[in-house]
Amino acid sequence: MNLLERDSKYVWHPFTQQKNMTGPIAISKAKDSFLFDENGNAYIDAISSWWVNIHGHAHPYIAEKIYQQALQLEHIIFAGFTHEPAVTLAERLIKILPGDFSKIFYSDDGSTSTEVAIKMAIQFWWNQNQSIVNSQQSTEKRNKILAFNNSYHGDTFGAMSVSDRSVFTLAFHDLLLDVIFIDVPDESNINSIKEKIAEQENSIAAFIYEPLVQGAGGMKMYNPVLLDELLLFIKQKNIICIADEVMTGFGRTGKMFASEYLQTKPDIICLSKGLTGGTMALGVTACTENIYNAFVNDDAHKTFFHGHSFTANPLACAAANASLDLFEKNNVTESIQHITNRNIAFAQQLRKLNGIKNVRTLGTIFAFEIEQGEDVYLNSISTTITKKALDKNVYLRPLGNTVYIMPPYCINDEELDKIYAVLLELI
Ligand SMILES: *Cc1c(COP(=O)(O)O)cnc(C)c1O
């Protein structure tokens, strides 16, 4: 059996209807912005392999650091033990994170980073309540989460609960947590959103949001000034603000973190995807001293009982440290700025065309909708576009009729020109 036959016999792919599945394409190697298949075809990875890759594929510096770490210490239980790569990474992240963060909690991926954030926020209030219960007073429980319509925070149960009720979550609706959903703010709805929050403010533990751009919800960009206004309002209600920067972190939006565009900083921040340069699975949930302190207690019940076998895996931490080295050593910020400027220029060109709408760009993210069929994830135009673009050696994976690009920062002008040209041909 060849590779594809063995794949179809033994493997089940994510987010994929296996019936009549086209492909998959067997990739045998990757380098910088390129993916190479078994037949030697090269494709430009215009979406950074599901938004994770930032310095390019098979980066020799990151590879070397992972290899060296593997020879030294590949893994160790992280309860009762610690190691240099995890401590160094925590130290470095605390220095650059947008806000007053004091502790780093490690997990496995983006979903676990938000899952941890939700559990941390709910237990923060539970721990406070325990003290009050002990002193014979009772207060209303703060255990609900506030989230945006059209959001995406991952696929585990907690993460799914705070994500938009969509085709992704349909089978599980009866089982999901009770979540209060609000629209992303615009001039017309911000006051009614505030009223809705105020009505239930004492029952809300936390608010989770994707700052500036909702990724899987269709690369929807929204008003940072109004988000700031909303965050300030929410903070004043003592609701914990959780920024899910799993996608926006590490330069995607033009700044190191999207929260840098905002005055009001989060109490908890979630990171993954670009954290290791897109090489290894790792999640980070960072919190403020205030949140952390609610767990530090003589009462053992107030412990945060959460952890994974691979918490703070040294190889993943070494990869993340190597990725941060590259930000410091190379001109990554300049590359991001260059892509940003080119996207802005290309957006101006595209806005003149018919058949597409909502041309938008933020940092290295560029998106628009094809005016064909409904604006939904299952719009079949997505697979058609992927196929047509692959024929022209560019890898795209539209979200329904939302076509977007999100290239690695190492992409050069010639490669970007090629992606833009393919987009124009497709339109
Ligand atoms: C991708 C993503 C997640 C989930 O991360 P996984 O690593 O796929 O589990 C969570 N939040 C946002 C904003 C994401 O883009």
C-alpha cells in the first residue's frame, strides 16, 4: 500500500468529513514558506499551517535547540520538579506580556490554555466564596462566563462552551456550560451590551475575548476603541478579563500581542500557536498576582488541581525560547511591518474589484469574503478555492467563503506577489 492508502485505512483527520475526502496531500518536507509534497511539488504555506508557523518551516536554529534539549532532558514530571527551559521561558514571557502578569501556568495547546483560564477564573471566585462561607456569610455565586458571539476558543468542553454555538459544537449543546453571549461592540450596540452585563454582573466570573480579530469565526476584525471601552466597563464590575491571544500572539496583528493596542490590559492571557514558532505543542496561561494569590493558602482545597502529563515539556519550552531568541536576533519586527504595509497596499487594490466584500487587513492577516452562497463555514466554495490555489502552488484554507492569508514572517516579496496573484486569479 502506498502512503495515501495506508492513511485512509488507519487515520482519522481533524475537522474533516472522511467520506469522499479529497486528498490528503502527503507532505514529505518543508522549508521556510514552502511545503513539498511526495511528488516534488512546492506550495507556499499562505496560512502558516493553521496559524502556528512564524519564522518559517524547519528553522535550523529552533531545530538545533530542540535537538540539544532532547539530548539533555527530554521530559520530567512538572509537579515537584522544575527545569531551566521552563523557568527561563516564564521569566522572558513575563517581561514582554501586555499587562501586569506575575505567573505562568503551562499546558499543551490553545484549547487547554483557555480551558485552564476558565477554570482558574471560576476557582478564583470559588476560593473567595469558601472563605466567606466559613465566616457564615453568603454571597451570590460568580461562576458564569461572558463571551462574544462568533468566538472560537478551542475544542475541549470548557473551550467549546465559551465558543459560538455553531456547526462545530452542535452535537454537544445540551452539555455545554451556561455562558452569557454578547455581540462584539459597535457604535449602535455598545450601550445595550453594557446593560445586559450590568443585569447579571454579580454572577459573572470572567469575560473571554479574542482581542481585535475573531479568528476561526471568519477573521472578523472589530473596533479596538470600543473593545477598550467595553473592557474598562467590565473591569469595573470586577469581572476577570481573559485575553485569548492564541492566534493573535507573537506578532500576528503587527504588535507582539494584540492587547498592546488596548489601554485596558487583561488579568489572564492565553498563548499557544506561535509560542514555539509553530514547532511544538505548548500552551501558556499567564495570570496576575491577585489571581494567583487566591490560590495560595493553608487550605489544601484552594489548590489549583490541574495539570497534564506533558506540562512544561522541556523540548517545547526550548523551542519557545529559541523562537524568542529569533525575535531578538533577527529583524522579525521589520518583516512583520513589511508584510503589514504590503497587505494594506494590496487591500486598496482589491477593494476596487467586484464579487468580493469586506476587504480587511491587520498586521500579517488579510481577509475578504467571496460573494457566493451564504456567509457560513460549510459554504462549499472553501474546498473549491483550496483546490484551485493548490493547482497554482499556493496553500489556502478559506473559512467558508472567507478567504484569508496569514503567512510566516519569513515570506519574501516574490512569494507574497505569488500569493496576491493567485488571489486575483481566483476572484
Ligand atoms: C486555534 C485557537 C484556539 C485553540 O487552539 P488549539 O491549539 O487548536 O487547541 C483557541 N483560541 C484561539 C483564538 C485560536 O485561534
